[in-house]
Amino acid sequence: MANYLTISRIFLIFPILVLASPEPNVNNWIALILFVIAGITDHLDGYVARKTGSTSSLGALLDLVADKLLIIIAIFYLVSHASSLLIIIPSIVIIMREIVISSFRQILAEKEGENLVKVSLLAKSKTTLQIFALSLLIISPNFGQHFFFLTVISFWLAAYISLHSLYGYLKSYGNFIK
């Protein structure tokens, strides 16, 4: 059941992108609802896996891939419509963090046979904040400049938390990779 929730997050990406519009549009609301559902599955799949005793390496990998795909693809697509450096710069920071952490996870998994660094509470909070910022970006065309300013603030906050999380992970990975 947990893996189905994770896979549904991947399958929700395409309709979100198709429906999201840079113009005020009712489809932005539908895209937002689908994106929020995808975000909820991020928390729900792990909970279901732990409660049913069905945690697995495959499930953990699928969850990681689904998270990265949802965040990175949505950022690339939605930011291409925003075309504001105020959104582009923190988006680049977020994407770079995701790539760096994924690379270190891979190196550690190859060296140790598994990823010994567990997901931190800060990293989980980071994902939630990224989903919140992207949700605001999806719906911001429907609200105007003041709302877009709130979106910009949320992106910079997500980028800051992403960098803070990166620092914590790099310290942890440094203890294993020598």
C-alpha cells in the first residue's frame, strides 16, 4: 500500500504540469489540489509503511525518487513561467542541494553498502516547506503581485532551510566518507 502511495506521487506530476498555468485560470486550483495530494502522500507513505511493517529498501528508494521528481520537475516547469530572478535564484539553490545530497547518498551507499545517514527532521521540514512554496507558485497567477511577494518569501525560506539541511548532511557524510 505504501509503495502505491509513493508511485501515485510520481504519476500526479504530469497532470499538475498540464493544468498549471502562468495566467489566472481555474485549472491552477485543480493543479494545486493535485499537488497538495502529492505532498500529503509524501508523509502518508512512510507512515503507512511503518504502521503496517512494510518498510523496504525499494520503498525508501521509491520515496526518495518520487520526492526529487516532484520537487525538481515542478520547480523547473513552474519557475520557467515565473521568469523572476527572485524565484529563479532560490530555485537553483534548492535543486543544487537535492543533487548534492543524492550524490553523497549514492557514494555512501556504494562505499558502505547502505546509506548510514538517516533523514533528519530538518530535511523533512525542508520538503514540506518546498511543497508549500511550490503550492503558492501554482496558485499565484490567480492572485496578483502581493501574493507573488509571499511566494518569493516562501521560496527564499525554503532555499535557506535547504542550505541549512545540506550543511547538516555534509557534516554527517564527512564522518563516513574519508
